[in-house]
Amino acid sequence: MRAILNRWEPFRGAATLEGQVHRIIGNVLERSAEESNLTSWAPAVDIFETEHELVVKADLPEVAPEDLDIRVENNILTIRGERKFEKKVNEENYLRVERAYGSFSRSFSLANTVNSEAIKADYQNGVLTLTVPKREEAKPKQIKVNVGVSAGTPVVAAAAAGAK
């Protein structure tokens, strides 16, 4: 009777097991990334302030104006909308889809210094521009400073008097 010995190699299957785990996780992550492209996105926004207003610019290419909802509630400015996926081309014909589609919502806190009742919205070339005017009391006021030795006495007259 002849005995057959098998050499025990505890890590022999580890490389293939590791490869299988990476493949499975990679497929799941790749699929969820593709799905997230079609389900959620947030448009890029620039916000800047001038002396008289706050300006919000949002990139919303291929979003129809009727698909936009802009509101101010409790000093929170919210821009909601949806960019719809074109059905003109059969989905199987796409080789790559990188642009995001679906509903979006962006919210921003507004300072008490703005007049949220007078917001103006303009939409051109895929860019939404919201102009939020500041309240009159919030606008900077320049105060002229009179320079003098005493109230009503100009500096020039005081210097001339000291030279005598």
C-alpha cells in the first residue's frame, strides 16, 4: 500500500481568493458609480458679493427653465431642478456616459442683510444667475471726516496761526 502525501500550502488559494474579492468589489463599485451618474448630481455654483448685492451663479446646462424651482424660506435659498437624460439615442448605443442626470437640490444660508423679496433670476447659456440685493441699511456708508484743531477750524488755518 502506497501512501499519497499532499503538501499543505495554507496561502496557495489566497491569491485567487484575493483576486475574486477585488473583482466582486470592483464590479459593485463600478455599477454604483454608473447608477449614481444617472441618479444624483449637484451643479457647480459660484457666489460672490458686491457693494450692493449678492450674486449666485449655477451651471445648469441642458436644464429647462420650467424644470427649475427657486425658493427662499427662513433665509435659506434653495435651487432645485432636474436634468433629463436624452432618449433620442438608444441607451445601448452610448459608449460612455459621464455627465450626471436626474434631480438636484442646492441650499444656501442668506444673511439678514439681503432683501430676499427682491431676488432676480436670469437664465442664459445654461447659467442661472440669481441677484440678491442688499438692504439699504446693510450697504456700506462712507462718512466724510473733517480734519481740524477744533470743530469748525480747518487744519490749514490752524497751521497758519501756529506759524505766526
